[in-house]
Amino acid sequence: MDQIEKQIEANKQAWSKLSKDHYIHYKEKLLRHELKLNPMVDAELGDIKGKKILHLQCNTGADSILLARKGALVTGVDLVPENIFYARQMAEDCKLDTLQFVESDILKLTDVHQGQYDIVLTSDGAIGWIPDLNQWGKVIAHFLKDDGFFYLHDGHPFMMIFDEDALDKGELVARYPYFKQTADLDDSIGGYAGEPMKADNYYWGHQLSTIVNGLLSGGLYITYIKEYDRCVSGMGGSTLDANGLCYYPELEGKLPLLLSLKAEKKS
Ligand SMILES: C[S@@+](CC[C@H](N)C(=O)[O-])C[C@H]1O[C@@H](n2cnc3c(N)ncnc32)[C@H](O)[C@@H]1O
């Protein structure tokens, strides 16, 4: 195993510790219809009824189910076998038969899955787990139909430089480098849908240029990039606005918390 493979394996082990808790957390909310698709994602995707969606890094399938409830035909993909087990269980609990789930490292998905999709989607805490965005761009392009689109909604790379505790106090303290060549090691994972767990894990803090160039190297055309000063819970800021989105009150309107982007495969 090379170093990246060892890091991916560590991430697989780390995420698997959270699977059962995430399933329990999201199942209750889904069965009570209390969980809503991220409103920014919902608005940008538009009408997805009848669309075939490949949902990358689906975890235990909560967002996959919300997409399916809007009429999409969803294939969720995740690295962790336990996540896939619980995602299938969750679809059954929600009495949906328009979803399927595939266990795979995103970068190796072409080895184990075939299909052509109208939309490939990844959101909220996804791309930092992917070490090579050039290969990622190629995988995304491979699974898109001609005239299909890729949609990304994830943490803004600019926010990766700030000290998290200082942000909570409304202060901007640059703590981490923006330009990184290697993964960051953390010894704790999760905490947004259950208790965090102790487990070594590796995170690649990508630059904006790395994201854009990865998609271009896959042959995709970027349609737009948007930046938001709001995010869903667990992605930064703990104060909720009227729409249930998080932000930092003292820094409102000053910081880009989230980035969204659409890219197309032209025929
Ligand atoms: C924060 S969660 C993403 C949750 C997401 N918001 C959703 O739509 O459900 C990150 C997910 O990425 C998965 N993951 C990490 N590395 C991966 C990889 N190389 N290939 C596929 N999935 C991966 C983890 O197992 C975890 O479920």
C-alpha cells in the first residue's frame, strides 16, 4: 500500500465508527419528515423529477433520500461498507425503491460501476476527503451524459486558513496555510450527527484553483461559481438564521463560508 492508500484506509476505518449513529440520527428525522434538503442546493438544482443523479460520498444516504423524495432516481456512492449497509436500510425504512447504493472509493468508481447520469452531485463536507481532484474530475466526466451537469456545494477553500475557535468569537486569526501539498492528520472525526469519535483521519484542504482545474482536466465546462456567507449546520458558524442556516453574526457578509459550482459536459 502506498501512503495515499493507507490514508484512505484510515479514513474508511474512521468514518465507519460513525455509521450507526448517523443512521439512527437521520432515520428519526427522515421518518418524521423533519429533514430538508439544504435550501441552497435545492434552489440551484431546480426540478430534478425523473433525473438520474449520481450522489458522491452519500454517507448513510440521508441526502440521497431527500433527492429521491423530489422524484430523482438516485445512486449513492460511499467508501464505507457500513454506510452503504445503513443507506440501503434507510431507503427501505423510508419505503423508497428509486435508490441504489454502491460501495467504492470515488477515485476507483469506474472499476466497479457503470452508468450515465443527468446530474453528478457532491455536497457539504465532501471534497476534502478526496486526495486527487484531477482524477476526481475525470471520474465525474465519465459518469455524466452529454449535456448533463456536475454540481458541487462545499466549504469555501478560503475558510480553511482561519482558527475555528477565534471565528466563534467573531475574530479572524489566520492559523493554517492556504497552499498545502499534503493531507492534515486529525485524531477525531464527526460530531455533526452524533458524538465525535477518536480515530486518525486525513483531510486534503484543496485550493480553489485545484477544484476548478480538476474539473477542467476532466473536460468539463464551468457554468458558474457562487459564494455564500451561510452554510448548513456542522460546516461553520453556530448561530442560525431564519432559514435554519448557520453564520457568524459578528462577521456577517464578510466571509465566504460556502462555494457552489456547476459544470457541464458538452456534447
Ligand atoms: C461529511 S460526509 C458527506 C455527507 C454528505 N453531506 C452527504 O451528502 O451525505 C463525507 C463522506 O465521504 C465519505 N468518503 C470519504 N472518503 C471517500 C472516498 N475516497 N470515496 C468515497 N467516499 C468517501 C465518507 O465515508 C463520508 O460518508
